[in-house]
Amino acid sequence: MPPPRKSRSTRGRHLSIIPSRRRCGLCGKRDRLTQTECCQQWICDDAHTYELFSYARNSCYHNHGRFTLCGFHYHERHRGEWKTCEPCRRAFATELHVYFGTNEHTFERLENLPAYEPTLCSVCQRCIRLGEDSYGTRAGRHIC
């Protein structure tokens, strides 16, 4: 049962103080929410906090649209369900497809994940996590 409704007076106006039942499906915050265009989930309305080319991960809205298959599927205007979309599957290396379908920025996770070989640095043979690590490429080879 929700807490009782309270009101307070501010310069002759009455403001209701009612806790929102909605919360961001990613971080849990209740303030300044909007719905995603792709999957209609409640999410922080914080796209304005993302600074271009900063590579920051501080915006729930930006992160969902940029780092998930759900967001990619929507922005590319693919038809059908993102979880079974073949054009989405072909758009990324298997490792990135799995990352974009299972990371902390997505509301639903891919199931029955395909196996893939880890990506290794062509110089030092260190394992590179394509979705999380910094790396470069030269002549089609990954370099950390």
C-alpha cells in the first residue's frame, strides 16, 4: 500500500509529494524519467548529461541507445524482435553481439549465447574484451 498523500503549501500553491512508482530500469532512480523509444522502458531522462566524444558512461539513456542490441535494432529500423534479428547478428563480431545483448545497459538479455574465441592482442597475446577494453586495429589485427 502506498504511503499517504501529503501536500505542502508553497506561495499559495499546493504541491503533492507522492513518491513515483516508476524507476529507471537500469539504475533505479525515480527522478526525471522518460520512456525509451525502442522498448518503452522507463529510464533516466539524462541524455543531456552526455558530453560528445567523452566516452563517458554516465547517461542511462545514452548507454541504452548506444550500447545495446535493442537500441541498435531500433535506430537501424530493423523489423521484428531484436533478439532474433539476423541483420543485427551480422552487424557485429560474435563477441560484440553477445556484449551488446547482455551488458548492464540492456533491459532484457540474450539467451542461448553463441560460443566465440576470445580476441587476443596481435602483439602481446593479452585477451581484449571488445565491448569494454580500449584497443586499436592495424591491418585487420587487434592491438591493445
